[in-house]
Amino acid sequence: MKRYYLESRINNIQAVILIFLLLVAVKVKAQFANGADVSWLSQMETYNYVFKNSSGVQENCLQILKEKGINALRFRVWVNPQGGLNGKQYVAHEAYIADTMGFKILLDFHFSDTWADPGHQTIPAAWSSDSFSQLQTDVYNHVYSVLDTLKSLGVVPKWVQIGNEVGNGMLWPYGKAPTYMSNFAKLISSGYNAVKAVDTTIQVIVHLEDGHKDALFRQIFDGLKSYGAKWDIIGMSVYPYWAGLTWQADDSLALITMKDMISRYNTKVMVCEAGYLYNKPIDANHYLLDLIAKTKSVGGLGVFYWEPESYNWQGYQLGAWDPNTKEPTAAMDAFLGIDVTSVNTEGSVTPKLNLYIYPNPFNPDTNIEFTIPRSSDVSLSIYNILGEKIASLVDGYKNAGNYNYRWLPESSASGVYFCVLRTGNYWETKKIILMK
């Protein structure tokens, strides 16, 4: 009797631990940033670009992205850009709209009047005659001013990048790395301090290109650390196209870098930029699914696509929108966790609905999660072992997206049941066990 009691207690404890771990996993999943850089979007809209959802209905692009699982948006910030595009007021307006729609915000400071990347880190014209000491103040004042403007609108970004793809430093020649690593570290520190002066909750990212090059990341972050620079998150770009690698190789090498950065510096990681050829949507879908899974596996904070909404725009080929249908490609289904196996001539996909039930076995209730890849009629039903329907949780039209329902079988007996999800021409079935 005593042995039975102990075994029963152990089983109960194990069940509690299992449920706790499942709840923790769900919480982590909810916090992960499914991101998109949409800095081109307003400019495209001024040229009357049209965006349609996966049902072919014209819709606000940000709403379509939300339906595709995107919960965070990234905006680049230039200092004094021609025409004001990506300048302080422009970005404040875009961030305000995104915030009102419930998106988390990532600001990407380029510290230039135009593009800044590994091949271009040009000092803004207004700062061109400043000493290095003054440049540190310029960086601080610029970051503070932009963030303070957003905060006055009630918008506090979740993350801020100090520099864009700064594997070669920034504000050349003063902050070129690794030649002038001490200067580079001081510039990073100026930006970091400005962010924290506005709001200590904002997380600061230092973002490098070429996530597959662990040696580059070690060189830069070893140097920054040795000169006392601070950061909260290490960001990286992961582009198989620019790396000249298969997506499998690029993702795997990026994972090595992620693990090394976490271990070496006790820091979090994030993929700040990712992208794939728009005309290879199946490969793009699998690349993103794999990259997201690998990033989550090490506790990474998110993956941002750059820029999914672009089509027929400035010759850019790594978007995730179909230029013919004006709809998002299958690549974007990766943010819903959908593994696309084929695309027919009409552009429709054969998806997995990702029916997920936890805890299972359960008592007294269980959660049922699933994904709808396209807006359609949906039914979610529970059947007993005799094939009799005993509960109907969903029966009607649903927009594309992720859903969660709770089943509390108050009058059902212990035993095996079947949860059946149907949407369009697809269905999935899962066995569930009620233990009273």
C-alpha cells in the first residue's frame, strides 16, 4: 500500500511538472518576435502599391502581416535623409501606427543620412566636421531625441539597434572596426546610454552581418567587451543568398554562432534580418521554419524578415510577396508554423494545420491550438471512441491566424477521445485522453 502511495505521488508530481513545462513553453512561444522590417511600406503606398491577403482580398498590409503571425515591426532611422524618408518624424509616425495596432517595435539606427551596412558607414553631413568627442555626443543626442519623440507619443520601442550591420564598425573612419575598436566601443556606449536614459526597459541590440561567421562575431564582441561597451542582445543577419550558401548550411552555421554568443558573453540573441528569393516560396518557407526553430531552440528572442512586403520595388528580390497576385507568398506561412509542401498554379498551398493539444492526458480541461493558413469555414469537434460527436468548439468562418480554445468536458467519463479540425479541404485529427 505504501509503495502504491509513493508511486501515485511520483506520477502526480511528474504530471504537475509536465503541465508546468508545457505552460512555460507556451509563454516563451507567445513572447517570440515574429518580425518584419517594413521601412519601405509607406513609400510604396504613396506609389499606389496594392496588397491583398491570402484570399485575394485587398487589405491593409499591416493587417495582412498580423494575420500571417507577425507581431513585431522594425523601422530604420536615418539622421537627415533627403525628403525626410526614415527621418525622425517619419519614423515616429510609422511607429505610432504600428503601436496602435499592437505590434512591438524595433528601431534600427543607421547613424547616416542614407544606408549604413558593412560597405557603407558614412558620417551624416551635419556631423562631418565634428571631432570624435563631438561625434559621441552627436550619437547620444540623436538617439535620445528620436526615442524621446516616440515616448511623447506614448510609444516605447521594445528594442533599439545601435548601428546596422556593424561588423566593420560605424561612422567611418573614426569608428571603423577593428582598426579603431576603442572608438567604436565608445560610440556604442553613447548610443546605449542614450537609450537607457530615455527608458531602462528598452533592450539594446548590437547587430552584425553574416550570422554564419562566428569568427567575425567573436572578433567584434571581444573587442567591444574589452573596451567596456554594453549591450543587451546580439543581433545577426542570416541571408543564404548573400552568403552564397544553401539555406541548410547557412542556418546551421548561424546556430553555431548563436550558441557561441550565448555561452561566451551570457547574452540573448536575435535574428534582426532574414530573407530569401521571392520566386522560391517553398524553399523560403522551409528556410524560415528551420531558422525560427533553431533560434527558439537556444532561447533566441525573434526573427525579422527584411522586407516581406516588397514586390517590383527598386529591384529587390528577397521579399515575400507575389508580384502577380499581390498576395504574400508561402514564405510568410512559416511565421504561423505552417510547413508548406507545394504550391499549385493558382498559388494555393498544401499546409499542416499544426493542431496542438496540451496537456494530454488531461484533467479537468485541456487547451487546443491550431493554425488557419487561409480565411475559411472551420470546424473543431470532439468525438468519443464510438465516433459520436460530443462537443463542437468551432463551427463557422475564421480569418487566417492562430487560435486557442479550451475544452472542459464536465460530464464526460475518463477515456480516449478524438479532436478533429477541418478547414477548407484539409483536416487533422489528434487522440486525447481524459483521466478523472
